[in-house]
Amino acid sequence: MANLFGRVPIGLRSAVNEGAFTRLTLILIAVVFLALFLIMPLILVFVEALRQGAGAYFEALKDPDALSAMRLTLTVAVIAVPFNIVFGLAASWAIAKFDFRGKNLLISLIDLPFSVSPVISGLVWVLLFGSHSVLSPWLQAHDIQILFALPGLVLATMFVTFPFVARELIPLMQEQGTTDEEAALSLGASGLQTFWHVTLPNVRWALVYGVLLCTARAIGEFGAVSVVSGHIRGQTNTMPLHVEILYNEYSFVGAFAVASVLALLALVTLGIKAVLEWRYGNQLASGHRR
Amino acid sequence: MNIRATAVALAVALGLVASPALAKNIKLLNVSYDPTRELYKDYNAEFAKIWKAKTGDTVTIEQSHGGSGKQARAVIDGLSADVVTLALEGDIDEIAKGTRKLPANWVQALPNHSSPYTSTIVFLVRKGNPRKIKDWDDLIRPGIEVITPNPKTSGGARWNLLAAYAYAQKKYGSEAAAKDFVGKLYRNVPVLDTGARGSTTTFVQRGIGHVLLAWENEAFLAIEELGPDKFEIVTPTLSILAEPSVAVVEGNAKSHGTTAVAKAYLENLYTPASQKLIAEHYYRPSRPDTVDPAVLKRFGKLELVNIRDDFGGWAKAQPKFFGDGGIFDQIYKPGR
């Protein structure tokens, strides 16, 4: 399969033997599309952010509410991503290395957050922890605030991002099979040793790749966190939420300044991703060698 | 599943870190709606000073803003607001019904039906008023494009329709004539956005339409933020009085130990100094007699009808005008 996307075998060459005109048109469409939908908006973000000069730009970023939004977003990511690493590793390990009943069901369940609207991903937590939920009296009795506070934001983010790590690891682990582990075990390694010295090194780049995507989504998530945030200024507004608020307040420089930080984070992610694909492409799952 | 176990563990850990409150540092959460941001930013600073002088305590007021209905929903779901300052009485009624954290007669707790400030619907037109729009009659002239959101989805848009209706009923004397009038008006609406902010964007940013039906405070703010050289406000001869409501969510305040400060916070909105601040933020003060007339000059003079006396309250007006098969459904036929 990988060959279709990467190197074109000789026998298939006729399949892409289009005329120069067709090829040019297709390339042009792709380039125009990219420019229109990706590059232009990206440039616009920075143009708008710097419209009133670098001074206003940095002033907007130094605003206490903006700083708190950045801090909160990073805190949420720092908590949610490790949970997803553990979960992703466990799930993909179980799925790729073992056979058990309901395996396909588990795979579908892992994909669920991809197909569910983020608003629903937020609302499930409201139903679970809201004042009218079954859990509510217990939470109140113990003075535990989940919704409209950090725990709610973390939960919503975890839910939305949890397929990312597992989805990267499962195809790769399936491709690698269990022979390495079997060899290690037959040579006398313990289960944990096998995991640390065989399984984990085999998938490390795919794992990093998955963590990267997971982090990017965790930082950028809007819908689910919007539902559980409560929008308390300087307390529960993440960066994407803060951008919307500033924009609605006609504070365009502020909105685009914070948006530019998000864009920068996305660009850094993209850069690392490109390096990973270029450098370690053969160690990522074949589905990603495009 | 172990996810839930870890989630609860995490929540417990965070809860322990977050909960202890210091005696002299009071936190107050004000859950409000969208256009009050600037007002409360200033008012909170003022109130903190007053409270410090009076009691020596430092009060930090946290703000949450969003669509009024959505905010009410959040409070019902557990956002632990000490005070709510929302757009509609009905939204606070919902909180009272849904949580029982405030009494059913909360509206009598403060003067003027618990409305320290009011606003009304005015017209925003392009600079110089090129279409010579003076009053509601001008909006039904052929060729005039009116921008207003869909009253089915936007709370604000309902006031727009009711204001037009009240004007026509007063002028032409019958409900049939009023219905006909709003029918003509909505035929002049090229885009029916889902929310007030969407309509403002359509009018201001995309440059569509000749007149925007807008909240007076929002119209002033748009002019201030986007340039006095681009737009101006036209005040019609008659419009509708909107009374945003405020209330202490007693149940929450009690469990936070903030009842006294929450009450003082809202009562203080009625003092002359606060009423002036309110006027400076383009809301009409509910006690205009206490405010310097120079500040009040910005508000055009007009006759105001209100929901309670002229429409029998929202409980009656809502189904009559905006329910299925109601007046809006009868007069609005998309695509005409």
C-alpha cells in the first residue's frame, strides 16, 4: 500500500501518465487552494495582530487575562496528554498484541471522539457532573468542583483527544507483530523489561508523533471546553475561548495576538511533525508515509 | 473503567488545592451576558474600592460573560454564581425554577423590578444617513434593507419585532395593521442571522443593508469601537424598554459566605455614582434623576413601551409572537 503514495513502481507508471495540461491544472488547483485556505488566513492572523505595531501586540499578550488563558491552556494540555499517553499505549498494546473478545468494539470506541461533535463531548460531562446529575450531591458534599473549573476542562480535553495516541500506535504495532516480544520473553526478559526495552523503543517515534497531534488538539480545542468552561475571566478561559471573547469585544489586536500564539504553536507542531516524518518515516506506521 | 477512577482522583486532588478561602479576601462570581463586559469591568473596580473602605476586606469580582440563555443554563448546571446579571427576567426565572437557589419573587428584591439599568432598540445607519431613515415607517419603504437577527433563535431580535409592532399598533390603531406592518418590515430583511452579533457583523463588516436594528448600548459601542466616521444612531419616536435583571443567587452566596457582599454589590448599582457610570457605558440608568443631565444628553428622547404593561409579560408574548404558528410564523415567509 505504501508504494502507491511514496515511490511509484515501474508497472504503474502509465496510471499517472496524464498530459502536461491536466497535471498543471491539478497542481494549480492544489496550490491555489492551499494559498487561499491555509497560507492567507495564517498571514492575516499576523497582519491583524501587528496592525497597531509590535508595542500593542506585546501589550495585548501581557494582559493578565491573556497570560492566564495561556497558562490554563498549557496546564490542561500538560495534565491531559500524559493520561492519553498511558491510555493510548495500554489500548494499542492490548489491541495489537493480544486477541480477545470485543476487540473490534474497543477499536470503534476509541474512534468515537472523532465522530462525535465536540459540543456533545462537553455536554456528556455536564450530564455526568452537573447540578442535576446523580453524582452531584456527593460532589457537593465533598466540596469538589468539576464543571466550570480545571477538572472539567481537563476531562473534556481528554475525551476529545484520546484517540490520537492510540490511533498512531495501533497500525504500527499490528504491523510489527509480536515476534520481537516473543523473542525477548523466550530469552528470559520479564514482561516489564520487554515493554521498556523492546515494545516502547519500537514505537517511540510513532508515540512522539501521536503525542504531538494530541497536544496540538488539546491546545486548540474549542467546542468541548466551551461547554464546560463557565467562561470566568482569568480563571477558566482557555486560549481559544479567550480569542473569541476578545474578538467579540472589538479588541481585534488582542484577539489576533492570542490567535497568533496559537498559530505559532501549530507551526512548531507542524515543523516537528515534518522533521519526524522525514527523519523517521520508516519507523512510523505505514499509513502515514504519504 | 479506570478513566473515571483517575478522573475522580484528579478532581479530588485539584479540589483540595483549590478550595480553601482566606477570611479577608472575598471572591465574588458575577455571571452576566455579553454586552455588559465593559460596564462591569469598571464597576467592579469601583465596588472593590468602596467595599475595602467600608469593611477593610478585599473583594475580587470574577466575571463570566456569554449569551444570556446559555449563562442561565450554566448556572442551573452548577456554575456557582454569587450574582447573576442577565438580559432577561425570564432567564433568572429559569434559574429560580431549576435550582431553587433564589426565591420565586426575586424580582422584588431590588428597586425598579431589579433592573438597575435599561436599554432600548434603536437604528444604526451609515454615516450621514443616506437613506434618510427617521422612524419605523421608513423601514418598510420599498428598497430599504433592514438587518435584524431571527427572532426564533435570538432573544435580542424578539425585542426588535415587538418594538416595531408596538409602534404600528399605536400609530395605526389595530393589531391587524400592526401585523401587516411587521410583515412588510421583515420582507425588507435580506439576511436573517441567528444572533445579534452575527447581524452586527453583517451590517458593519460585510457592509450589507441600510439600517441595523440594535440595542442602544451595543450601537453606541459599535460606533465607539469601529469609528464615529462610519455610522450614526437614529432614535425612533417609539421603542421598547428592555430591563436587564440582576439578582443574588442566594443559595450559592450562602454556601460561599458572600451573602452580605453580594447584596451590597447589587444595591450599590443604584447609587448616583454607579448610575452615572452606567450612563457612561451607554445603558440608560434606571434612576436618571440622580445623574448629571450632561451625561444623559447622549440618549435620544423617545416614548417607551414595556413588556409587562403593553404585551402582558413574556409568558404571554412569547407564544403569541414567537411560538409555532405565532405572529412571526404568519408574517415571515422566507425567500420573498
